[in-house]
Amino acid sequence: MAITRIESIKSKLKQSLDYIMNPDKTDGKLLVTGGNCAPEVAYWEFKMTQETCNFVIGDRATKSKNLGYHMIQSFDKKDKITPEEAHSIGIELAEKFIGSNHEYVVTTHIDKGHIHNHIIFNAYSYSTYRKFNCHKNVFKEIRVISDELCKENGLSIVEEPKGKGKHYKEWLENKKGTSWKSYIKDTLDELIDKVNSFDELKTEMINRGFEINIAEDIAVKAPNQQRFCSGKTLGDKYTVESIIKRINDKKIDKKEAY
């Protein structure tokens, strides 16, 4: 079973690309592939396309603040998929969904308990000079392609949820009970690697559509989630104190590296 999601990138595009291409997460960058661009210079190719679009169509290219989009495809441990198989499926997903209209980078992360793909693609199209239209059915389109690829590769899928109007992730939460927590934890882990302060982390979470409450501790609610999850229920690593320590420890490690 593969679970997919898509998020917009409104800032820190370079940091997002650096994060998904981290050699420690991608087997020394062996699990990194570029589509319509070279991964090593993907950020600059994204920027060149953005500037070209702005020049060609002017203000119409700046109405949306999105610089790119970040797709995540997570595989179930029970499927026992190899990193190479997961990466191949991620590439096929990108080719089918994005095609030749946008630059993109596909990576496979193997540093956690579950193998998962990251796909970042340019919001601007180098072929049409227009920005990607992230309409309400985009999530479903990605899931349909992902499910087809899983079937072709002998992997399990989530059957279509019954009931009209119910969000797919909401249905998963009701069925599995833990998917919202995993989603929040994965997002926090990703951002802790990028940001330099707790306030910056809160801003980035809000930009992605999360709601944040700070009382005795942090409480987070994902887009379309009905209830907040407190840091304590997410685990010891996700209290305010622990998050701040992780951010500070990361900064110390970077300084020592130099």
C-alpha cells in the first residue's frame, strides 16, 4: 500500500531540494533522479524557468506564490519493497503525472523505518510558460496513478473509500488511526532539518496549512484533520523542549562540520 500527498512550496525551494537529495537519506545520492533537469543544478533550472515565465506572461505568473510542489509517496512495510523498486515507481509516478511540462527531482529516502519517495517539481512550466494548477482533484489524480503502479508491481493498495465528500486522508485516519500522527511527525522531522528556530518552524507549518497552538505544549492539526495532536501524544521527540533542542543541536553539528 502506498500513501500519497502533495504540498505547495511557497519559500525555501533550495532548502527543500537539498533536503530530499540529502546523501545520508538517499544512499549517497544513488537514489536521486532528475526529470527534465540535472539534479545537481535543479534549483537554478527551476529559477531560470520561473524568470522566463515572468518575462513572457508578466503578472499572470505571479498571482500564485507557489514556487514548487512536493509530492510524497510512502510504502507499507508489509510490502517489503526494495529501495530500487520504490525509486523506479517514484520515477514512473513523476513521468505519468508531471510529464515533460515541468522540471522535477525524484528521490527515495531509506533512513527511516519506512521507504518513501519525495518528488519536487517546478510550479512553472518551461513548455507552456504557465503555472501548475493545483485544483481540488489533484490529490485524487496522484493517488489513482500511484495505485495503478502499485498494482502493476504486486503491491497492496487502499481500496476506494465509500461515501461522498470524505477526504482520502481522513478516511485513512479513521481506518488506521495513526496516519495523521505519522503525517505530522514526518513533516516536523523534515522541517526541523531545514529551519533555524522554533518560530521559523511554526511559520513553515502554517504555510503548509497546519494549525499550531502553543499552551502548556505544542498542539498541531493537519489540513482536513478534525482534532489537534499534542506533542506528547506524538512522542518525546515532539514536545516544544525537544523540538527546540533538536533544532539547536542541528545548528551545532553544522558548525562543527566546518
